[in-house]
Amino acid sequence: MNIDYQTITAIALGVALSACCGFRIFIPLLAGAIAGHWGIVNLPSDMQWLAGWPALICFGSAAIVEIGAYYFPFLDNILDTVATPLAIGAGTVLAGALIPMPDNEPMLRWVIAIIAGGGAAGTIQASTGLLRLFSTKATLGTGNSLIATGENAAAVTGSIFSFVVPVVVAAIIIVVVLWILFAAIKRLSNSKNKQL
């Protein structure tokens, strides 16, 4: 596989769009389906289903329901419980569909998709879930609609910008994920020090 600008851009697009699944699962999937349907991205032969009308209708309907459901206090916390594994799966699927790999390397494609796409989506989803849980405790759920609006905006704008400037979006997402991991490690070490 030659590493050229197009390959780097395609990898960045796959990672960036996958990470957006951490904000909302179905908006990035819908964006990927639209891009595949209109030929904006080239999908591998085993992922052509993503560009079909059934996928477009399914992801579009699911995106509308998902956006609305997060505006109901306490239901949003329940959704976060099931959204984390679904976000990891959706991020993996998008990365697997968009990150270019030679046809004779399907195992490598899916390993990279799980690590890069699923990892980015899962980290962001877990972080937003914790933020919503904190908001629920601090505001009794009244502040959650503000968080939901921010997540919706991040999912839509992140998905759009993933196609416009994928390398920049991927770089920003990597910095955010590293910052989240660093903060979590620091908080964990601080809590261990307090216990001692």
C-alpha cells in the first residue's frame, strides 16, 4: 500500500468520522452512507451495502430518533449505557469502510478499524456519558438538554468537516482523546493518592 496524500486523507476521514460516532451514533453513519451513495468516497466491495437506500433510510430514521431521545432527562442516561458499545461498533464499521487497505489484507483493515475507529468513538462516547451523568447529578437533569444540543452540533459539524478537512479534524480528535486519557489517568492517580 502506497502512503500518499490521498491515503493519509482517507485514513484521517475514517478516524474523524468514526470519532463523531462518540457524539451520536447514527449521524456519522448517515454521512458515510450519503458519501458512499453519491460517490464521494470509494467503499470496498464488502461495504457497498452502506451506500444503498436501505442503509440511508435506516440511518436517517435512527438519527432523527436518536437526536430527539437525548432531550428526555434520565432516558439520555439509559441511552448512554447502550450507546457506548454501539458507538464502538459504528466507529469500527466506518473506519473499516473508509480506511484504504489492500484487498488481500482484510484482517489488517479490521484490526486498524477496531483500534482507530472503535477506540476513538468509544473514548468520546464514554466521556460524554460521564459528562451527562455529572450534569444529571448536578442539575437533576435540567442541564442535559444543553449537553445534548452540543453533542448534536458536534456530531453534525464534525461529520461535515470530516469530509472537508479530514486531516485537521483527525488531528483535533487525537489531541482531544489524548487529553481525555491524560485527565482520566491523572484523576485516577489523585484518587489513589488520597486513599493512601
